[in-house]
Amino acid sequence: MKKKMERYGKKLILPVSLAVLMTAGVAFAGGFSSLKKDYQEYGGSEYLKENLSSRPSAPSLITEEGTEALSELKAMKEELTARKSVEAGALEDSIIRNGLFTPGPVLWKKIKEVPKDETEIKGFERLLTDEYNLEGVLAVALRNNPDIDKALESARAALEKYDQVANLDEILNQYAVFTKNLEIRLGKPLHKRPLTLDFPFPGMLALKGNIVDKEVLIARLELERTVQDLITRVRETYYEAVYLDNAVSVTKEVLELLRRIREVVNIVYTTGRSTLNDVVKIQIEIDRVENELVETEEKKKTSQLKLNKLLDISEGFTPPVVPELTPVSLEYVEEELYREGEETRNEIETKLAKLDRMRLLIEMAEKRFYPDFTLGMSIFENRILKQVGTDAPQPTFPTRPMVRGANWFGSNDAYIRETRIKYEALEEEIEELKNTTVYEIDQALYRYENAFRLRTLYEAKLVPKTNLTVEINETMYITGKVDFMDLLNSHQLYLNFSLSLKKSIKDMNVEAARLERLVGSAIDVKAGPDKGDEGG
């Protein structure tokens, strides 16, 4: 009987248990629904409503007022934006304020009015037709040369680094706030700003801004180098083209004299006072000079083509009138030129700017490897870690300022040591460049002064005397007092000395242009009869 009761008891336990669980489940379900409803309808205590519910859900980071650090960060961002605006306005102006040549305001206004379009290329040619001189040629080159346009765009690209620096902290802070930090413990989810945003240390941002300043300065100096190189090349090519045009004129003048002498020789030959040999020799000389004239004209075309390419105008453009080549007589003191070259030569200024940038990079790297005082916090804190209970880790940051000194402190500074070595090497390179500049200026001065002496010799003595000799020998040959070879030699000397005079003036002007390029600034021109329109 007992066994039978136990068997029936076991059969009754299962239905009873199921009934109890079902009853409890219904109670639990009702309790959870009630709790969920209470949670959803909960508006917070009076304290919460008065003090926490008014917080913005998405605070502005860099522009947020209320903390001194963020105000400083905002001011630094505004300063960087202002620097960009100033540099942008100075870039294009630096093209005409390059230290070597500044076009007149009236001429530059005319140049600016010509559209920079391939369909309007004739506009520059019409302007050069009316004003073909060195100033007009240089102004068109500054406006229309593609190398300057390319250098200008590169310099403008460097300006965008200001925005990159100014927005970097804001981007990082927004990333940290909107993706990692949500306050969900009270009320609606709120974006929570890390404590580190109250300590952004704007000094590092200012240091980055100073580095960008140097990079923009380097880009502007590269633009200036392009402009100065172009001005020097245009001057050299212009002087060469004008010299060859003048050489064509001198050769034609001597050729006309020889043809006139040929008539005289023929007359003398008919009288029996000259031989057939003289007639043949004068014709040979005429043929030689004619061939020299053709060669000079071809050189002139080639030089003009090179100039046209520098101006980016039609290959076949030929100026209607080419001015006479006039000398550029500089007024200078050698020691002053050496000093100015060491201070204002573009290549030296560029290396000095790179040296300053490298110094700032070292300073910024030192702040990373040899840090200043810090709260030890990071805007990328791991907030998933358990922060209560016996398993809670140490606080994610200390509660007092400290110096971040760990076992790696100062051990990962290979980059700094490498950059310091490069810094010292660049200092030596600058000193070497200064010495080279002094030497190159000295060599340019020698060539300029030598050309100046030759020009004075030909202009004051040799050309006038040989011209007088031609006139005297022509008269004396008719009367039979000099032979034909004396007459022919006088014409050859006059042609050679006249061409040498033009070449010495061209060499003077070319060396003057190269000297100004080495010095990095324009050199005063002597007032008086030697002063020309920039050499043509």
C-alpha cells in the first residue's frame, strides 16, 4: 500500500509544479510590463528636471563656450584662418613684387585686362606690337608664363594646411564624443565630452600653426624663385634677340659699303689703275658678308622663337620694331653686394626657412617623447571596462598632474636624433651656399666689368677710328695712294669692331641680370648718358 501511494504521489508532483510555474510566470510578466512602463514614463526627479534635463544632447566642441581652454582653442583656430587669408592675398602680389622687376601700374593694368585664354593669345601680341621693350616683355611673361601659374597653384595648395591643422582637433574630438561616449545612466542618452577636452593644450596647436607658416613661406619662396629664374631667362633671351637684330643692321650697313666699294673698284679697274684680282677679292668679301648676314638672321629667328615660348605666345610672332640695345650701367659697392647676396638670395632664404621648420618639428617631437605636465588622460578612453566591484581596474587616469615618465621615456627618440643631425647638416649647407654665393657674385662682377671695359674701348676708340679709316682709305684708294688690301682691311675691322661693340653691351646686360639674380634684388642703375631703358 505504501509503494502504491508513493507512485501516485510522484504522478501528482509534475502537474502541481507546472501550475505553480505558470502562475509565477503570469505574475512575472505583469511585473516586467509594469516596470518597463514605469521606466518609459519616468521623467526624472525634480532635481534631475531642474539641473540635468537642460543639457544639450550634442554640444559643439571647439566653439563651445564655458571653459578657458576651449576659448583659447577657438581663438587659435580663428588666428590660423586669418593667417591663411593674409597669405592668400600676398601670393599673387608676390609675383610682381619679386625683388628684381616690378611693372609700372599703367602697363600692368593693360596686361591684366588681356584674358588668359588660348583664343585670346593675339591680345598679348597686339600689346607687344605697341610696346615692344624689355618692360613690356617681362610684364607679359609674368602674366602669361605657364611655369609661374604652376608655381602659384602649388603655393595656394600649401595654404590648405592651415585648415588641416585648425580642424584636426575638432575632428578628433567630435569622433571621440559622437562615437564612444554616451551617458545613459540618467534620463535620455546624452553625448558625454571626455574630460580631456577641457585641457586641449592649445600650445601644441599653435606650434603646428607655426610649422604651417614655415611651409607656406617655403612655398612662397619657391614661387619667388620661379619668378626670378623666369625674369633672368627672359632678360638674357631678350638681350640676345635685340643684339642679333642690331647685328643684322650693322652687317647690312657694312654690306652696303662693300657694294659701294665694288662700284669704285670697277671704275678704277676700267682706268687701268687696278687689277682683276682686286675685283675678284671685293666680290669674295661681299659673298662672305652676305653669308654672315644670312647666318645672323637665322640666329635672330631662333632667339625670337625662344623668347616667344617664354612668353607663351605664337611661335611666328615678330616685333615690328626692335629698339637699339643700350647698356645697363650698375652702381654698386662690392662688399654691399656680397652682404646682400648672403642675406637676400632666394636659395639661402629658402634653406633658412627649411631650417626653421626643422627646428619646430624637433620641438614638436620633443613634446611627444619628452612630454610636459599632463593629466594623463586620453580622449579615446576605454569606457567599456568594469569600473566597480572587486574586479574594477585602476582609474583610467590619475587625479593629479604628472610627467608621463615610463620605462620608455626618452628611448624612442631616434627620429629626433636623426632630425637634429639633418639640422646641423643643413646649417653647414647654408654656410657653404653663402660662400659659393660670394664666389659667384665675384665671378659675375668680373665678367660684367670686363664687358664694360670692352664696351668703353669699342665705343670710344675702335669703332669711331675704324669708321674714319674706311672713309679715308676709300678716298685715297681712288687717288691711288693706298692699295686695295688696306681698303678691304679697314672695312673688315669696322664690321668686326661694330659687332663686338654690340656684343659687349649684350654681355654687360646679361651679366647684370645674372648678378641681380645672385644678389636677390635689383641693383641701382647709374643716372646719366649710360642709363638705358633696362638695356633696350
